[in-house]
Amino acid sequence: MKSEGKFAVNIVKEIRAQGPYIRFELGLENLINEAYRYESIQRASAIYRSIFDPKDDVIFMHRTSYGTNEKRISKIRLKRFFQTRLKQMRSCTLPYEFDESDDEIYTKEWTVEVIAKDIRMLYVLESIENANFMRKPSAGGQIYLYNKTKGILFHMYDDRGCDVYSFDIGALLPLYHLHRKWILDYNRYEIDNLFGEGLAGIIETDEERKIRCEFNDKKVTDSGINLREVNTCHISHHFEIPFVNAKEFEKEIALSSFSIQQISKMDDKVRFIATKTQALALIDYQTHLMSMYGKKYGTYAGWNFEKTF
């Protein structure tokens, strides 16, 4: 059974606009093939299980976007995502979910209300992950899971990561603590500030930002690396931390995806190096994040790199 509506209440839009969020990294750049896929699914499954209890009420949303002149697939195979027979499906038409100003594309949303234990969770996650690999089963669109019982929205957007939203920041705090190491480093500073922990309150001045960006630009230019081509590098960041702060500094960096190593001790300071293999094109976020750790605990002494290509 199904019912049809147009421009229905858009819980995804509302919670994204108003609620705090956490973005988790699933697939790791330093892994390949099945190891990459395994890690992605393991992380997604762990985050899902941290949010959904078997008896929680869930709204399952499946979205597919079409051009206004494109023939729409009339039948969406939703039954395959569930353990039990579906009682009712609802559908509605929404503005294009990734750009509402684009009137040449629209989004079709199908929703089903179930309890969590009726969802074939692993099948759903694998279907989402497979989308970028042209493998079956495939989700055939975007899938959102809204936990009505806890007021939390779970969205695994592809094999790379997932977002978790809530109108209530307190509902997300246990996830922040439990899976803090998996938070995407690119968004870590922003997310720390949302929760008032980690780097919250550590601020870069306009002048500091200008100096940092100019240094980055010169170093990248001098490297001769074309950032529009393959540019993956082993990037190392150097710190001098007062001995009194060394343990806390090392502990906090270890909660990121950077590897931290103590290099030497001198008088009342400890030298550390934090490393990550990533595209050099992302150096600006890396240096911002690392300089904020340096500002909180001691001194950030710059970075260097080695090509991996």
C-alpha cells in the first residue's frame, strides 16, 4: 500500500539546518580493495548499532533524483531492505535535495515506518557502500534512517563516510565520545567546538591564518606538485610541547587519525611528530588543525612531506 504527497515535511532538511552533527570517516585512504571495504562496513555497523536499539521506531527514507524530462523508475525495490512485509509506503516529491534552486532536477522520496530490528542493517550498509564500486546489491539512491525514539538521523552517504544529526546535542554526545577517533579530521575542529571539548575555544587570528596560508602556498608551489593530479604524500607535522602538557597533547592527538610519535626530550620540552598520508591538496585543513593543537599545548613548528607517487 502506498500514498502520494508533494513537498511533504522534510525531516532531513530541517534537522540538517537546525541540528548539530557529527561526520565520521568510514573508508581509509591508506587501505585498498577488500581491506578498505571491510573497514568501511565495520565502522558504519558500529556507529549504526550505537544509535539504534532493536525496538526503536525508525523512519526509513529512500531518495532518488531525476531530471524533469527524464523517465522516472516507477517501481522502487524497497522490500529487499527489510526482514518483514511492509505495511505501508509513502512517497513525496521534493526539490532537488542537493540544490533546491535547480528546477531541472527533482527528488523522489519513499518512506517506510518500521522498528529497527526489521531492517536488514548489514544489507542496507553494503548496498550504500557498493554504489561507488558498481557492485550489487546497490542502494539505487540515498538512504536516510531517522530514529524517532531517540531523535537521531543516520546518513551513510557512501563508502567514505556518514553523518549523524539530532536536534538535541545531548543525544549525540555519547557518539562523540565513543567514536571520537573516527570523526573526519577535516571537520574535527568544527565538531569539537559544537560539543565544547577538544579544540573548542582555541582560535586562529586573521594574521595567523594569513601567515599560515602564505607559508603553505609557497611550500606547495616550491614542491612543483600539480594538485590537480595524483598528489598523495606522507605529511609530517612538528611540535615542541612543554613537558607538563606532553601526556595530554599525545593523548588528544591520538584521538584523531594522525599518528603521533615522541621524537626527543630537551630540558623542559618534548618534541613530537604527527603524520598522515593524504593528498597534499588538503594541507590547509591539516595545518589549521595541527596549529590549533600546537596553540593549545605548546608550539607548532611546521610541516614537511614525502611523495608517495
